[in-house]
Amino acid sequence: MKLEENSEDDCREASFSTRIISTKFAKPDVYGAIGHPIYRTAAFEFASSEAIEEAFKFGADAYTYSRITNPSVNHLEEKIKQASGAKSVMSMASGMAAISNTFLTIARMGTNIVASPHLFGNTFSFLKFTLAEFGVEVRFVNTDNLQEVENAIDENTCAFFAELITNPHMEVADLSAISKILRSKNVPMVIDSTIVPWCSFDARKAGVDIEVVSTTKYVSGGATSIGGAILDYGTHNWENNKKLEKLNNPQGLSKFVFKLRAEIGRNVGACMSPDTAHLQAMGLETLEVRYNKMADTTYRLASYLEDHPKVVKSNYPTLASSPYKKISDQLFSMGAGAMFTLSLDSKLSCYKFMNELKIIRRATNLFDNKTLAIHPESTIYGSFSPEMKKTMGIEDNLIRFSVGLESFDDLRNDIEQALLKV
Ligand SMILES: *Cc1c(COP(=O)(O)O)cnc(C)c1O
């Protein structure tokens, strides 16, 4: 179980897909299998008491129980290291498990998290309600205002948190500028990068210390399974973290990784299953080709719809009309994801439009192979009060699209015929 350091045959020099596809097995397969076996087992046996004692030591090169680690899950983690350049990766049962385990590792009573309020619904609820009951404060800031971000930080701030592109607002924070402030104050930058995959976004270059991802989205290879990942780039010094500073004996590991692997992760128990790890490892191998087509179609649809008479606004971060174009061009090498939104003149128009769609499906989720549309205000954010919706910046005349692998022409025609009936 390699917890840190990229393996010796790290092939960062090779291209993105080659690195993922060429990721070596930790141990050679006895039958020479090309695909990594699915180790569908809860536990592992040992030849002697001494051997099992040794295996239970943290960081030992052996598996004991699949809640803690499993070879199939570990293989996916190695592939994610190759994809991202992260020093350490831990797979989780879901994106929410990645987010909650990260904050349970670094936040404690009396500390605070500085964050954008424009967040995925469950993330907002976790920070604002779940953590609040354990005495952790969340300080919402406008991430476009660097002074506001800086002013919100004090000696009890344990993290800055934001989503790479906010959903459904499509804002992009200037991570490099924020990173300078955070590094000067020794506060880690935690980013949810679910919206843009590693082939277009280099988190380490942008100053991200800890990255959380819902692998349910692009990585799963077509909505095959729920999963998440926590990535540590090894760039933050945890000595001043109120929770981790007293941690002893991390065996040379980052204190974050040690606390997460040796305590929080196994106590919370939101582990990824070996079957899911197998599906997601397959998905990761085809991610770059799928993503390139999705991102290209997304840009073309968003720009085509900008001038449509029935559309009030088409939102995508790399459109010339977006205030985030400059930052997006710096952050994203191959497009700003496969999500865009349309504002129509009213909620009623959104409903009429959605009901007329023939190819595009009405569903939540992102980055399936199938194109999906949803009205966020009445669904994902439906359970929040009007005031909360206001804080979260949720408007009722907006439709969110997640663009799949159908052709641009078919998708444009479907949207066009549905807009005609509005
Ligand atoms: C979907 C999503 C999550 C939650 O992931 P799950 O795998 O559904 O738990 C978190 N953040 C963002 C940006 C998402 O899109």
C-alpha cells in the first residue's frame, strides 16, 4: 500500500492517457492478466501471527481489510496519481465522502473555513449545518474580491474552500491570486475540481494543496457508479493546523495523509468498493477522449445559443461574454468543462422547454455520456428556503446542461425545436 510518493516508474513525461493506461500493477498478476483483477474480498489472510502483526502496522506493504485498503482500489489511486501528479490519493465512496472526510481531517471545534457560498447543495449543507453543530464556523466570502478573502482569514482558519467553476453560476475564482494570499498566511487551499478533469486542469500549478473530486462524474466513464477522491499535492505545511499540529509519529508522511488514512477515513468508513474501483479505473482510461469531445460540443452549443432570440443569457466560462474568460484561459488547457447554463425569461419557460426535449434527458448528475438538463432551483436546491437560495445565488429562470457524447447537430436541433415551443 503505497501512500505517498509517485512510483519509480512514474511516467509524467508521457501524455495524459498514456500515463493512465500504462500505470503498473503493484504486484505482477500470476496469470499475466492485462486488466487489473477485481479483489472482491473483505479480508486477507496471513501465514503466521508475526506476519499479521507486521501487516497491521500503518504503512505496511500488505492488505488486511478492504475498508482500510484494497488492491483494486489502490490501483485506481495509482492511476489518479498518474493523471494528476498528486503525491497521495485516497478513493472514497462518493464525492460527498471525499469532502466530508477532508474537513473532518483538518477542522476542529473553534476553527473556521473560508468559502464561497456558491456551492453544490450538499456541500453547502455540510459546511453550514453539519459542521456548525460540531463548533466549526464557515465564513462565506465573494471569491471575486481578494480583499474580502484575505480579511476573513484569522489564526483559526483551517482552510479556504471553493469549487473550480461554481454550479450553476459558472464563476471561476482566480486561484493563483488566492493561493498567494493563502501561502502568505499558511492556510491550505482545498478545491472541488469535479467540473473540469485533470487533462484540462493542473491543480498543482494553480496552487491547490488538497483537491476533492466526485469521480461519479467524468471518471466513472458514463455514470456507472458513485465515487470520490481526495488528492494531496504535498504542498502544504500542516505544522500550524490547530488539529494536526500535535500529531505525533506520522512516519515521514504528510500529517494530513496520516490523520486521514490512519484515523478519519477508517473510522468514518466511507470506503470505495473494489467493483466501483474497477469501473472507475476503466473510465479513467477513456476520460481524455470523452472529455475533449464533450468540452468541444459544450463550447459550440453555448456560443451558438448566445444569439438565440428565446435565450436571455448563455453562460460558459470561455465565451468572450464571460467575465471569467481570462482566468479560465489561464487555468484550463482544454476547455472549461462540459457544463453550461441557459437563462430564459421565466421559470415557466424553463419548464415548457424542458418538457419538449426529445434527446436530452431530464435528470440530475453531470458528465454522463448522455446529455442531461435540469432546472436547479426546483430540484437540487428545492429544499432550501428562499433566503438560503438568495445566499447561494440560485435563480429560477435557469437551466443547467451537462453535455454528453451525442453529436453537436443532434443536440442543437433538440434544443432548437424545444425553444421554438416556448
Ligand atoms: C456531484 C458533485 C458532488 C458530490 O458528489 P457525489 O459523488 O454525488 O457524492 C460534489 N461536488 C460537485 C461539484 C459535484 O458536481
